[in-house]
Amino acid sequence: MVRKGSERGLVRLLTTLLALVVVLGCGGGPAGGQPGVTPAAKWTARHDGPSAYPEVRVERGVQITMSDGVVLKADLYRPADAAGVIEQRPLPTIVSLTPYSKLMTGLIESAAATPGLQPMAVDLVRRLNLSTTPISGFGDLMQALDGGMIETMLGVDRKLIGSGYTVLVADVRGTGLSQGTWDTLGVREQLDTREVIEWAAAQPWSNGRIGMSGGSYSGINQLRAAENAPAPLQAIFPVEPGSDLMRDVVAPGGGVGTTFLPMWLNSVNQLKMVPDVASMVQGEFDWTWLHDRIADPVTNFDLLAQALLTPTLDDMQPELAAALDDDSAFRQAIQGHPERITVPTFVYGGWHDIFANSATKLYEQIPLDPGHKQLVVGDTYHANPGAGTGVPGAPPRLDVLQRAWFDKWLKDIDSGVDDFGPVTVKQQGGGWITLTEFPQPGVTHRRVYLTPAASGTTEDSLHDGSLSPTGPTSTETLTVAPGLTTACSRDAAQGAAGMTAVLDLCAKDARIAERNGLTFTSGAVTEQTVISGPINVRLNTMHDAADGYWNVTVNDVAPDGTSTVLTTGQLTASMRAIDERRSARSVNGDLTAPFNPLSLDRLLPVVPGQPVALDIAVIPTQAVLAPGHRVRVDVFAGNSPKGLAFRPMLNNTELKPQHLLLDPAAPSFVNLPTDKPLP
């Protein structure tokens, strides 16, 4: 006979096991021989289960000498048994290069490894429900703690190490504790990455099979390494990387990133000045490091200052001129070439990440078969990668996916991860879906015209216009002036890496920003309608000054009037030149993805009082409109504080009002990729 207490214990055990299967069983298809257990569940159970090596030993301050004599400093993480004995067999090695100082990586990693601390934080996040509050965005940001963000952004996952990997985290030249001056993504830095990989592969603790991990700048470094991959590099897992940095974050559309760039440069330049206190105590201080820091204390701030303070084109210094030269060494350093990538690549991006412009383009341009390349895009900012993963209906956490990816390509474990996706995206306005490619098959780019007729959907904009399948029947001129309402906007949140997204009235509702914008709204859709791919907004404009600066957003308008920005684009009028070789057009001949060179030699004059046609590239996106929802295009004469035109162009605008011409002979329209025509 079974006692009642035992019965209750057995029920609790079975309930727990069932809940575990439900929680872990997201993504992937049924696993052969185990009905109902998905590959994703197996990957999660494998990653979160008992480790082969319960301890991790860290060797701080490993010195790696580059071919020019500069010494990079690294921390080496190695698996060990319960007695602390380090595994001596050569193991696959994960390399991460960071400009944010391995001291910070070590501190965060150590805190995350504190017994009970991370589980407690994750439990608090899971209990945090702010969905019905005005700061639900704060909860969205915090969800990243339960999505594998810490492990994948830093490049150090103790569970990954415990499964039999060695991890090497090195400071990029001129940052952290490494010697030299910071050569931001330049030729020398890219050579350093290659040399670190080859050095790691030759060490006795490595079996010569190298992967790369890390997020943001460390993700960009991975892509650059994979473009000219040394033989040991066999897989990469970049989280929120950029590729075309000029159009991602430096100056998309000619608008200097006046929120993100100062914040980012300040972080790197401050952290690189933090000394190695331990070496000072031990009498082993690196005086070369100090000399290098004194020689270059504020890398790239001079260029940012020139971009914001140089009054005219004639006053440009060589550094700023190089930034506006498509063929300069500076531009070549920040322009990636994903078409050259040759190693298996798994990319995570976010629709509102600072590098959102690159996320889907990377996948399209990498010349590998599906399975050798994978893409996951969340509805996230730069500050919360992985938020919303690891729950039913969503992909596994990023650390789980990373482990499965490296097991496949560095250990030859047939995990099935190459059958995942290949494109997994969170639809804005909907759930997670798996695609065979991006854009979603079945969508068509269609012209939807901006017309002056009132849509009757808003009283919050300068002008309530309509989006229509047919163009305007009469000519009308609408005027909009530069303003500051965009300080309360999703664009501002994106430029701040998501940090201001805690305020729902700004990041999740555009109606405050729209008070100084022109709005054009479609009829309500009667059935679910998908938007998928790049978008072009053609504006027929006129200016009172010798230049102009335009920002557009594409929004989902709910029946209650909430206007949610799906994606965005901006353009300085004098930088409207288009490189057809790098642009894309739809079947009807309209541009879908215009490519602006953003260079001085391609500037086009703006004559006051004369019409100027602008094609504004809008970041590719994936969204689904529920029945009763509408599409809206917002038009602004500026995008402060996310971006400002380069100072010479800004001065030429004189901050004067700008005009949108709604002319049947030269219509303004959005080339929208949808699976159904808009009403």
C-alpha cells in the first residue's frame, strides 16, 4: 500500500516533470523516438543539467603578444573537477574580444556565479508583471536576465565551460588592460583578432577548434574574423552585431547618432583608463599601458566633436572628411562584408536594436546554406537581447542556442540545431514564427500613397492625412518644422539602446511625438495582414533653406488609437544620392532598399523653393496587423535626440520649416511589403 504522503510526493514529482517538459518544449519539432520532446527541450535540458566539470578556474592577465610587439591582456576560463583540478586534455576554445574591459566581464561573471544570486534574480524577473502599468517596458528590459543575455553578451557561460570548453576573453588593443591605442575595428585590430585566434588554437589547452562568442562590439569582431577566417575558426555566435556601421549607428541617413555615440565612446574611454590594481600591488605594473593611455585618452571624441561643431564644409578637418569619404580607411573599417563569411554563423538581432538595420541583411548576404547560417530576431532593444525567449512558443534562451551551436560545429554532436529555423522572428503585434527565408515568402511590395484627406483616426498630429491605394487627386502642401517631441519616441529609446523604453507613453505610443509630425493612416484591415521586409518611403519635398532633414516611421495603429512604431528611417536631403548597385527595387521598379553613399563627393544641392524627391530607407521589419488595426506613416522634420544632421548640413537647414508636396504628378508614397493589399 502507498501512503498518502508518498502519493502526494509522487503527484508533485510528476507535476514538476510535466511542467518542466512544457516549459522547455518550445521551438523545434518532435524528437525521433521521444514523442512530444522537442529538440529545443533537449538542448535546454542538456545545457541546464549537471555539468561534466562542476568548477571553473580563471587565469587572469594572460599576455598575448601581437606581431608588432603590442601585448593584449586576456582572462582564461578552464573547466575543473569538484576538487578544483583543471582538465588537462585539449578542449574546443571560445574566443571573445571586448573593448569594455575584461575587468568588467570578470566582475559581472563572478556576480552571476555567486550561488543563488542569478536564480534569485531570474525568479524575481519571472514574478515581475508590469504589463498593465505605464512602465511595462521596464519589465521587457528585465526579461533579458532570463534570456541568456549575460552569458552570451559577455562571452562567458559557466555552464558552457562546465560542458567541456575553454573560454578566452581578451581586451581589444588600446582598451581595458591591453597595450596600444584603440584602432576601432581597423585593419590592425582585425589582424589582432586573427592572431589571437591562431595563438589560442596553438596552446596546449586547446584542441585547435575555435569558436567566437560575445555581443555588440564583440559580435562585430566575430563577423570581421569570419570574413577572412583563419583555419582554426569553425563557428561564431554573434549577438546583436552590426555590419554596415555607418548606416546602423554612426550616421544613418546622414544623421549623426547623438544619443548612442557619446554614451558608447564615454563607456569605452572611461573603462580603458581603469588600471590593473593587482599588478600595482604586486609591483608588476604595466608602464607601457599607462604611456599608451596618456597618448590617446579619448579615442574618437575628436571626430564626434567635429561632426557636431564644424560649421561649414570648407572648415572640415581631415578626420571628418574621411568619415564622409566612402573609400577612406575609416569607412572601410566600419563597413562589413558578410558576403565573405565562410564559417557557420548564428546571429541574434532585435527589431529596435541600434544595429537593427544589419540584422536581416546579414542573413541575406552571408553565402552559406540554411543550417550553416541561422537568424533569430526578437522584439528587443540593444539593452535586452534574448528577452521573451525560453518560454512556451518562443525559441530557447540564447545561452542554450549557443551551446547547441558550438556542440554541433566544434564537437560534431548531432544536436539538430542545424535544422532549427533557419529564420525565427518575433512578429511585432504577434507571436514567434519560423520562416524559410526573410522577407517572408508571399509578401509583395505595393505602393500606398500619402494623401491629404483626413483619416479621422487622430487629433494629435499637425495634419491627419490618409494612406490610400490610389494617389491624391489634387495638389496640397503640408508644412512641418523641427521640434523636440521626438525626444519622447521609440526612436529616442532605440538611440539610447533601450534605456528610455521604460516609459510606455514614449516607447510604446507615438502620439506625443506625432504632435509635431504629419500622419498618414490607412483604413482598418479586415483580416490579419503581414508586413515583412525592407520599406522605402518616397517623399516629394520642398525646403526654405539649402538643406533639410527628414525622419519617417511606419506604425501599427490599434482601434483605441495607440500608435506603435514598427520601424524607422531618416535622411538628410543633400545626402539623397543613391548607389543603384547596392540598392534593391521591387518588380514595379520602385525602390525597396535605397542605398545612400553618405559621402561628400555624392552630395546633391538643395535649391530653396524647388521640389526635391527623397527615397528614405526604412529598417526591414516583421509585423502582423490584427483585424481592426491600421498602418500609419509619420513624417517629421528632424529626429532629435537620436540623430542630428552633420553640423555643416544642419547649419544649411537653418532649422527652417520643411514642406511635403502631395502632388498627383509626383506622388509621395510608401513601398510597403505586405501579404494583402491595404484598404
